Amino acid sequence: MASKTKPVPQTTINAINGAAAKVAVLAPTFAAGDGKAFEAWVLMESAAELSTKHKVEARDHKGNKTTTFRVCGGPSYLPSKHSTAADEPCHFLIGAHLELHSSLRHVGRSGDSHELDISIICTHDADRHRSGPGAVPYSGEAFLGVELKEYDAARSLPKTYARALLGIAFDITPIRFIGPIEVTLKGLNTSVWHWPYPWDSSMEYVLMTTADLTGPTVQLLGHYSIASHKHVVVSSSSPEITALVSGV
């Protein structure tokens, strides 16, 4: 059984601040427990990696540019741009149409909402949510959902986390689990019918952990086209982060 890691080491704090500096952000605020420092590093390093291909800007909940970045400290709804709270989480604007978030809750088809540690969503849909009177879970186009687990690198992450991510993926984007449908009419050839809304199945899911992953866990995720990265090390550069956002 994996065990949670110790309090945030200075090397991790340095890596977070180093990645933040690449995208013109001052030392970001982040929670110290429950893997939130690991999440902050993945968020900042992902933004830095994306900045090599796109224009990346830190934005506050009103959509204004900011250099003081507040990393979400726990499962969060999209805040209203009318909120006057001083601790609303920030996000990154990627190009003109995408946003990079941490700890954002997404609405599933069941009506329940699920936190994704890192996600990339559509700015148009996010702006529509932010225009409302209060904070709400995100419901709209999404392109990446990442589950992060910071655990003892010498142990294996329990398969329960892979199963949980699979359940989340099924509730948020169930259509991605439905393949092409073959239709055969009497006396005619078989034809293949594809679902007409490909964007609903284009969202990618990833499990990323500092621990090991067993073969059965990787097999389970791979069967459903969910990527996985194990033994991820916090550093000034990471091939796993490069792979994470390579399709954006």
C-alpha cells in the first residue's frame, strides 16, 4: 500500500517558483498538504511547456492579467467574475480559446460533479459560467483531465485510483467509450456509423503519480485509452509534462 509523502521540500518549492517564472508569475500561493504542491508544480510546468508553442497568460477569476497566481487549494467551482472574494483561484489562458485549471470540478452526465487535478477547458464555455451570479461546476468542452497522486516512490499506487479515474471519465464523457457502430440492412452491405459529435470523445485522461504503477493498473487504463505516468520526479524539466500537453 502506498503512503503519502512528507511535507513540501524546498526543492519542490524551488521547482514551482522556477516554472512560474517561465510564465511571468511571481511565487504562486498553494496549499502544502494532500499533494497540492505536486499539483502546483504540474500546473506551472504545464503552463511553461505550453508557452513554448502558444501565448500563455495568467488570469484572475475576472479574466484580468495577473502576476500573483493563486493555485486552487481544493476542489473548486468556476468562480463568478462578479465575486469580490480575495482568494478566488486563478487560471492560465492558452492562446485565445483554451484555459488551464487546477482542482476544477466538472459536471458529469449523472449530474454529480468531479474534481480533476489539472484540466484544459474551453474559454467560451468558461466565460459563460463566470458571467453568472455565483460559482458553478464546469460544464462544456474539455480537452484534458489529469488525476495526480503524490505517494511514496518506493511503493505501488493502489488500483482503486485508476478505477476511480475510469469512473470519472465515464460520467463526464461517456461517449468516448462507445466505438463505431456497424449497421447491416437486409440485402445491403454493412456500413459503419460514427458518432456525429467527435469533440465529446476527444477529451484525454491521464493518471500521473510519483509512485509505481503495477502492470494490471497500466493494463486497465490502457484498455480504455487512458494514459499513465509513473515515478514522476519534480524537477526543472520533465518529459512526462512534455508528453502531458503535447497534443494541445
